[in-house]
Amino acid sequence: MRFFAVTLSPVRVVLTEEWVEVRLAPWQKALGLLRDVRVARADVSDVRVVAEPVREAMRAGVKVGLRVPWLYFVARTIRLDEVFVVRRGVPALSFAVGGGGKLRRVLLSTPDAAELAGRLRSA
């Protein structure tokens, strides 16, 4: 009997001097009803690391997209003001988004959450 392991490609966060870019895998875009997220660094605030991101995503209200309660979320809120790409057991980078758009908050699971938070805070 053979077993095959499937790994879900992680979200990629790219930081430049001007932008924070969240690049999603094609399947995440399709199932989560999302696009890649690009935010000016000047509009990023309230940067923090969330130890239990799935719990926080579940409390956020009505969401559309891929939702596996207590395990995995690739979703956004109905009002389009929050984006969640989180999974159980992986810390998340959380940041608020200012500016004139609808997006107000992003929560992303990544093993590099602490490092990315430090880099965003130091800018």
C-alpha cells in the first residue's frame, strides 16, 4: 500500500520598500474567491503576530471562500474588508490597512510571521 503526501503551497509575502505583496497559489485564489493583495507600506499599521489565527478568523463574522472550521481558511469577509489565509498550528502575520480602499485587515499564516512583523515594524 502506498501513501502520497500532499503539501499545500504556502502563501508568499514579498516586502519591498514601497509595497507589501501577498501572493497566493492559483488554487487559493480560485477556492478563496481572492486575488493577490498589494498594499503600500505607508498604509500598513498595527502589525502583530497571532498565535492562534484560525480562532481569530472564526470570530470575524460572515466569510466567503474556502472554510474548514478549526483547520484552514482562505476567505474574505462579505464586506471585503478582511482577508484570511490561515491554518491551524501556524502563526500568522496580522496588519491593518489604511488608505481609501475597502480592505482594512489582513491575516496570513506563515512560519516567518515574527520575522516579517519585525521587518514591517522597523520601516
